[in-house]
Amino acid sequence: MFEILAEYLRKNAFLTDHEIEQFRVKTITKKLRKRQYLLQEGDICHSNCFVAKGCMRLYRVGDNGAEHILKFAVENWWIADYESYNSGDPAKGNIDALEDSDLILIRKNDLDELVRAIPNFHNFKEKLDARSFDASQNRILSNISDTAEKRYENFIKKYPDFFNRVPLHMIASYLGLTRETLSRIRSNYAKPEK
């Protein structure tokens, strides 16, 4: 399983074999079954998680009991409750597996040490964090300014295979829509234009 992360780091962060070995000794592998939790609300998120195989989601539960999905993560993506991860405070979110998943965890203090010790990884992580921040800002803007139809269109263009992997009600939650609204939009979207 670690070889998937190793290849990711070679390709994206341009790490040497020696630097990858520094990662290997800091990682913990974990397998989750579908619906199994990686993190539950109230626990502290101590590790950043690389998805080697599978599909995960980060969500919070609102006062009305509704789930609000903040993020999905599939192969070669990272996931954590970053508010808890960065602050050490109890998590407000939950992370669970939507499919059987193979994960590689790196504890925060170990990842921080790797960032300090490996300049190429430091540069890569800064770019990754910046892209993540940009995506978050763009999603906020989309949710307050785009129509439901436009949000759906952007989602299917950006993540075309998610509809085969993620239940419809979860996609609706991620887009800030009801399942009924998403179903209506999908049926209108599928109709050929005259």
C-alpha cells in the first residue's frame, strides 16, 4: 500500500528514494470497511490521511440532524478535519468510508518534521495547501453566487466519476441542495436541447 504514496511523492513532490524512506518510517497503514469511521465528532484529529484506495467523506451534522458534506476524497487525495488537526481541539466533523478503503496516516508532528527536513516536500505541501484554499474559496463563492444548475454542472465537469461512487443524496448535500432538487436538475440536464 505504501508504494502508492511513494509513487505519488516521486511524481508530485519529486522526492528521492532516501526522502521517501523518511516517509515510510513515519506512516501507519489502515484499512476501513464501507461505513467505518476514521474520525468521529469530539475526537481529536491527530493525523493527515492519504487515500491509497477508496472513497472517504468529511461531514458535519447540523442542529437539525442533517448531514452537511464538506469534502470527498478518493485515490491520491488527502483528508483530515483540518480545524481539529491544526488546533488540537476536538473535531466538529466526522470522516467515514464510502467504500472499502486503504489509507496511509501520518501524525501531525511527523508530517511537520518531514516538511522541515525535506525542502521539495515543503514546497509541494505549500502548493497543495494553496490549491486546497483556492478550491475552498471557489466553492464558497459558487455556493453563494451560482444557481443550483451551475453548481451541478461544475461538479459533473470537475468530478465526472463521482456519480458512480457516491450516493445521490450525498452529492446533493455537498452541493447544498435537496435530493429532490438535484434529481430535477439531473433530469433537465439529461434532456437533449431542441
